[in-house]
Amino acid sequence: MLTDFHVHLRPDGEDCSPARYFTPANAERYREAAAERGIELLGVAEHVYRFQQALRVWDHPFWQRYAHDDLDAYCEFVREETDLKLGIEADFIVGAEDRMANLLEEREWDYVVGSIHFLKGGGFVDTDEWGVWESGADPEKVWRRYFETLGEAARSGMFDIMSHPDLVKVWGERRPRPDGDLRRFYDLAMDGIADSDVAIEVSTAGLRKPVGEIYPAPAFLEMCLEAGRPVALSSDAHVPEDLGHRYEEAVELLRSMGVTEIADFERRQRRMVPLA
């Protein structure tokens, strides 16, 4: 089988309202695209910061700008008007772990996708505004802080999937990258990942970004597999056309590393299914 669980029903713009995108017709566009690409298991995971309830967790100006929608209305729409699995992409915010955990536990998800977009005391990893790189940050410090936070997120137990796990590389040559063997940074996350029950996302989204690479890097993925972590396959699509983007490359990578099964989820229970 092929899966795609890290999927958004709308782009990231401020004007992408639920009335326009949370409709059965729009969901059917994704279902049709999945069928064309041989993706049998499909779910959505909207950004938590798009919902008003998320401001109880964190009231950063970026979240205040986007948090207009109702989280329960989103859950009701997916459950009652689509046949998609219900997920959420939730940020790991250092210092707000209990508040985020409470928000997630109040609802019945099929899975929760965990992301590191923001570094404590630093800024956002993958946006220009409030960006971690804007003040000429030392790449050694940024990468160290990122992977330490990733390990904390995995160990927290809040997430079923850790998404785009080396997102810090997203800018490619547009931002500085540490010299030498990057496995010294991956090691910082591995204790938390190895102690967790989280699945590691293999995402083709990086192929659409400046870095032009699958997340995570093969060396990091190999370490996760050696630690016994299962794989979840996703594309982080925000439009139907990106669903399953360049999956043939991801499948080839996984097979080259001996992966024959990928993770499926229902009501936060994981099962493994054969990789197509």
C-alpha cells in the first residue's frame, strides 16, 4: 500500500477559509488525486495554529494572525462529510507541552503529526518572518537546538508521527549549513526518538523546497530504522496536485534500506501495512 497522512486541504494563505476548502467537493479532489497515484490510505492533518483553540496553547503573533477557525468544526467536517482519516499537525512548543497535550487529548484523532517549526529563543525554522536565520545565527547552534528539540518532542509521547524530521535543512544553500558530518546533530535527537513509540515521517515535501531533498536525510533515516522506529510515508501536500509527489523516489529509498512496511493509523492505534 501507499499512504499519505500529512495532507492539508488548503494552502497556507490567510484568506484560505474553511467555507472554501472544507467541503466534500474539495475533499473529493484529493481522493481522486490519491486514486490516480495509487494511494489507498489518505488522511488530512491541518495546522493546529489555524484554529482559535490553539491560542490557549501559544499566543505568538504568527498564530494570532492565522487562528480564526474552529477546531471542532474541522473535526466534525472530516468525520461526517468525508471518508478521510482525521489528523492534526501540532507544533511542539517548549514550555507549552501540557497545554498542547490537553488540546490534543480533548479530541478523537486517527493520528497526530508532530512538527518542529519554532525554536525556543530563536525563531521559525522555515519562514522568513521571525526567522531563526535573520540575525546571522550560528548554524552549529541552530542545528543543535533543532535536533535537541526534536528529541524532546519524540519523547513527549504527544505525537504518532514526527513530520519532516530534518526540516532545519529546508533552505538548502540559501542558509548556512554546518560543516562536517551532520550525524553529530542527528545523534542529539536519537535518545528521545529511540525511547519513544513515534513513527518517523519520510516526506517528499523537501523535493519541492529549496533543499531539493527528501526528509529525512538517508543517514538520519538509517539511524531511526536501527532504533526500531517505523516509517510513515507522506507528501505534505497543500493542493491535490502535490499529493504523493515523487513517491517513486521515496519508495526506492525505503526499499534500499530494507523497509517493507509502513505505518497506518486509526483512532491513534498504529498498524503496519505492506509497502507497495
